[in-house]
Amino acid sequence: MSNRIAFLGCGSMNEAILGGLVEGGIDASDIVATVRRAERAAELAERHHGITAIAGEEEPDNNKQAAKGSAVVILGTKPVGIADMAREISSSLSPGTIVISVAAGVSLAQLEAALPAGQPVIRTMPNVPAKLGRGVVSVSPGSNCTPEQLQRAKDILKAAGTVVEVPEEQVDALSAISGSGPAYAFYLAEAMAAAGVELGLDPDLAVLLARETVAGAGFMLAEPGADPSALRKSVTSPNGTTERALATFDERGIPSIIAAGARAAADRAAEITRQLG
């Protein structure tokens, strides 16, 4: 089997992984991507020089073409279409082809039912910072995936950021923290900017301060061995301004509100899986 990696559907997540692989030095000629429109195919080919991009409006069987002979196939369409795509390419897969899904809410059982018996399958959950190579990507192997195949998937997905392995039953919880988490940080930045305006700052300045502060704190958290609690304590002087703000957050129940939001996100993820099933 070749070293080819096929990206079936190339939205933001799949392109983030694809781009990371090319930047990391993988042979671009080993990468093929399928999309619906010719304009999108041309855009991908220009942006990631050396890859092959096939548009469905020109080649109706583009997914089958890309899957045939590929060592790894990464399914990147919307969740509602993943099972149909898996069935579409089934006859083109080699027995050892690793099928990776980046679709939220689609279970391993649903994927395995749509693919040939014994096909190695891996379910993943990436998040938005993967576009910058700073994401978190979970991997959950199916019953037919060998340790070597799982490691190969991890090596590919690390182009998008940090890779963590979790059992499938924890994917919904992970989704509530890392999957939805970037939106929580953006929400915090919005609230900080609004508070700055209420305190009399110019709106543009308030947005700048909130944006750069949240981003800077993120860089500090990304340092090796960084501990959120220790970092918080290091910038909280006794009886100072930060301590007063944090005490107010605690009094208003911010930690329990965040926990309730994460629970709601996890419950919704489970609900989506049931609906897709």
C-alpha cells in the first residue's frame, strides 16, 4: 500500500491537518483532497503546493478515487453525511486502510457499521485552534485498530496540535471542554471588552485589551508544566484588585455556571449521537 493520505471533504478542520502535514515536511504528492467545487479544489492546490485536489463537480466519483489505494482516509464532511460517505467508499478501501473521522457526534459503532467488516477506524475530536497548529485532538480507536495503526494516526494528527487518547465514552466530556472550550475563551474576551466599555474605555481599546490579555494568558498556559491554579495565584496579590475581582466571581457562582455549561454541552453531544444513529 502507498503512503497516500486522502482527505475526503476539506473544510477547516481537514485543511488544518493537511496544512500542518505539508508544513511539517511530508511529501505533498502523497496527499489527495476531495471537495465539491472546482474553485475550492484550485484554491487548495494553490495554497498547499504539490497536493492533488479533486472536485466532485468534475469527477463524481472523486471520493472513491481518492480512497482507492490510500493508506489513511480522513473523513471530513458534516456529521450527517459521514455514514453515507463511509458506505460510498467501502468498495474502494484496502483491508488495512485506516479510516479516521473528524466528525462530531458520529460513534465508532456507526462508522464500523457503514464500513467493511474488520476495517480499522479511529474517531477523533479536534477543536478550532487546530487551524493554527495549536489545537487539541482526541483519538478513540475502534475494535479493529492495532496499536501501530493508532500510532500512525497520532503522528498525522499531531500536525494540528496536541493529541490525546481517550476511550469513546469520554468523548462527550472532552467535547464539552476542548471542543467547545475555545468559544468559552472568546466569550470571556467579549465580556471583558464589554466591562471595559462600561468602565469608560474606548470600545476599540477595550477589545484590544481583552483580546491580547486572553491570548497572552493562553501563551503562559501553553508553557511546559504550566498549572492554571498556580498561575492564577501568582498574579493575585493579597487584598489586591485581582483578589477582589476573583472573590466577586466566586460569590456570583462563576465556577458552577461554567460546570453547568460544560454539562449542557456534553449532554447535547450525546443527544446529537443518538439523532445521527
